Amino acid sequence: MKVIAALWIPAKSGLNEAFKGREPWEIVGMTSATILAAVWFYNIINHEENIKERLKKLMMKFGRKLPAIQKMIQSKIDELDDDFQKDAMKRLKGEKFFTTLPDVPMDHQEILKIVEHSVDLGDYDWKNGRVSGCVYRANDEELASLVKEVYGLASLTNPLHPDVFPGICKMEAEVVRIACQLFNGDDNSCGTMTTGGTESILLACKAYRDYANEVKGITKPEMVMPTTAHSAFDKAAQYLKIKVRTVPIHPKTYTVNLQDMRKAINRNTIMLVGSAPNFPYGTMDNITEISRLGLEFDVPVHVDACLGGFLIPFMRQVGYYLQDYDFSLPGVCSISADTHKYGYAPKGSSVVLYRDKKYRHHQYTISTEWPGGIYGSPTINGSRAGGIIAACWATMMYFGRKGYLDATQKIIYTARYIEKELRKLQGIYVMGKPATSVIAVASDDFNIFRLSEALNKRGWNLNTLQFPSALHICVTLVHTEKGVAEKFVADLKQDLESILKAPGEQAYGMYAIYGMSQGIADRSVVKDITRCFIDSMYYTPSLTSSKTDELSTIDE
């Protein structure tokens, strides 16, 4: 106290002297300016990004406004846009486009023929395991026939009208209850079906944002998640105006750094996120410790099990170790899991589950003042496809517990085989310890995208990753067919040996673009490039020139 008093006396004298003879407005102005300067300095010091990174972004932002730089960047973007369009044109060369309605109804058989052709259009043999992830089952004619019949029966139904279609609502409730049971939920656990993992994640974020606002009065919501968390969380943050605090991963385990996660939690944190497993590397965050953090700070924990959700409940039962990840951990308050992945249901189905109804209630959207009546919707969509719900239910009944156990046994065995074989090879390394079905590899010796490029020429389609450059294969039921995994390992080994003869060479084409994009510090440029790529997905021939003339330009 004596030290404080000794410092305060001269400080007080100095302040009194500084304000001596000043007008009241001057005193108010100087005080306000001092406070604002202090706040500005505090924000600078406590910002997530360091000053160097912020200055770099600021310089790039202003740099892009300079006419010469703006023109140069736009020229490159236009060039890439043209390349993307030409790639789309090549893929669709010779195809007939329908850009207006047919004048008369099209024949039934002709429609089926066109749809069948469209489904099989493409260069990759996805039915026989040449694609990473994407297709989770194939060549099961009995299940395909069942799903077609079930969807046909329920294609006109809509659970938005529970009084008209109570049976569809019953099926959805049963799918949710089965999922809750698989994830060790008690009678209080609940959830809804959704159209996919992105909607499941978005709804969980919406539920926690609204819950935190109502219960804790949080008006500036933030969520804390690993850098490896699915990009759907970023999408949710953009839609729902939630600030994202990303946490780095451990450089060896490729799982979230728990100490950094603890530091990122503050009074505005509405949720913590862990992946079981994450998409890039297939590693699983330490959900047990994240659960403890959630309890300690009174923050709900969401486990994203969209990818492995219908593998992990069965892994222990077929002899594979797996850490705790579900409602058996008291801090875990919600789980997202995709039934259209390893649940083998048709695309467009997922579940989001909650420990308690108090969270699910905040997922709902309810309008009480609409002239059309009181409107309540459990998910993003109002009308929902009852056919998808029925087909998902039918798929789960078709597989049963035994079917899922058998499928899990095959998939994890195959994934472990591929992992073991890849660890034997020189020039690449497996990233972390794969928890389920994803094996990611990188290299310190050469541009890993060259390996992806080489395998691509053999007909393999793998997922490319960034920061760092890597690639992964996501093993599905299709890869468990006889000889598929062995062929993949043999092809990869042969291409790797060839690449290591000239490790300094670079990748070409789209792989070069993907690698180059990681070095662009101004990520807004990468956004512009990505927009061009997405645009190319919606290619149709120009209305001002014939399709033949337009497509002929790609060979010039």
C-alpha cells in the first residue's frame, strides 16, 4: 500500500498540473481520447492475429484497390475462370443439354435412359472403389431395389403435416431414438433428422447461440473449435453471426491442442467443438478432455461425428479400441452424425442429437404472429422429403445391428491394412493415428500433389488437403471388395517409386493451382478463384452460340 501511495501522489500532481486552467470541454475531450486510445491499444494487444499478420492483410487490402494490381489479379482470375469453364465443357462434350422445357411430355423410358446415362457420366469408376469417400456403398442390388420402392411409396409425404402423415413422423422419431441409443443417450436425449451434416451442424450452432442468449444473456456469441473442424461450422458462423475462435492442432497427433482450447474460452463462448473423427486427417480429438472443459466453464460441447458416426458405435464390438466420444461423457451435449455416410441411407439424411430437450427447443424456429397461423419448424426446411426419411428408416432396418457390425469390421480392417502398408513406404508419412476410416499422408521429400496427380491418371480420385499439403483416402464399404485395397497400395507404391527418382519436380494443371493457392496470403483472391470453380459446376451452353460451336473451342 505504501508503494502505491508513493506512486499515486506524484501521478495525481502531474494530472492536476496537466488539467490546470483547462476548459471543462477540454478535460472531457482529453479523457475520452485517452480512454479510446487505451481501448484501441487493448484490442491490438489481445487480437487473435498478431500485429504482423494484421498489417499484412491491411496492406493487401489496400494493394488490391490500386488499379494496376487490381487489373493484374482480375486478369489471372479471368484466365482461371476460362480454364474451369473449358474443363466443364470437356467433361460434357457431346452431351445434349435441356435448357428449355420439352414441347410435349417426354416418354417414360427415354427419361429413365437419360437419367441412367447422367448418373454414369464421368471418368471415375466410383462403383468399384476408385473414389475416396463420396460413395459409401454400391453393388447392393437388393438394398437399391428396397430404397427405390420405399421412396416411391413415400415420395409425396411431408412431415410438415404430422396430422396428415403421422407414420412418417413416427419413422423419423424412431431413427432419432435408435441414433440416441447408439450414442449412449438416456430417455432425455432427443434430436431431429436433417438433410445432411452441414444442416445438423448449423442447427446445433443455432441452438447454442439462442440458448446462450436466453439463459446467459450472451449477445456476442463465439464458438471454440479446432482448425480441423468441418467447414460447416464456418458456414454456420457466417449465417448466424457467430465469431469463430480456431484452436491449432498438435503437430504430431493432429488433434486439438487442449491448452490452447482452454485459453480461447471466454465469457462469450457458447459452445466447444470436437471431431470424432475430423475430415482432413481422420484423427479424433480428445473428447474426454473437451467434455471436462465444457463442465468446468459451463459451456456445451458438440461432437461432430458426421463422418464416422455410424462406425464408431460399433468399433469396440468388433474388437477395435476407441476412446469415449458420446453422451456417456457428461459434458457432451450434442452430436451430429450422417446416416447417409456409414449409415448407408440415400443421400440427404443426417441426425443432430441433444442430451436434453432444452437444447433442441432452441433449434426450433417458431413464428406466433403470422396470419397463416402459428408456424413451428424443427429444422431449416419447412417442407421435408418424407421419402428420404422412410428410405433412411428402411435402410437401418435392412442392415440391423449385425449388418452394421459386419460392415464396420470390413471397413476398419481394410483401413488398418492400408495404413500399415503406407507406413512401410519411404518418402511419405501417415499423419497422426487414424481413428476410423480416413488415412492421410504427406511428404517432406516432394510435392505430395504429384502423387495425387499420378494416382488420378490411374483412375483413383483422392481428397487433397492444405496447410500442410497432403492427401487422404476415406475407406468405404466399396473399398472392402476383393482386391481393391491391394490394388490401391500397389499403384501408390509404384507411383511413389517413380516420383522419388525426380523429387524436385512440381505438379501440373489443377494440382499446381491447388498447391499455388496455399501460398496466396490474400485469401480473398482464393475466394474469388473458388467462386469461379463453383460457377463452372452450373455450366450450360451459351444462348447466343450453338453448343457445337462453343465446345469446338476447347480443342483449339
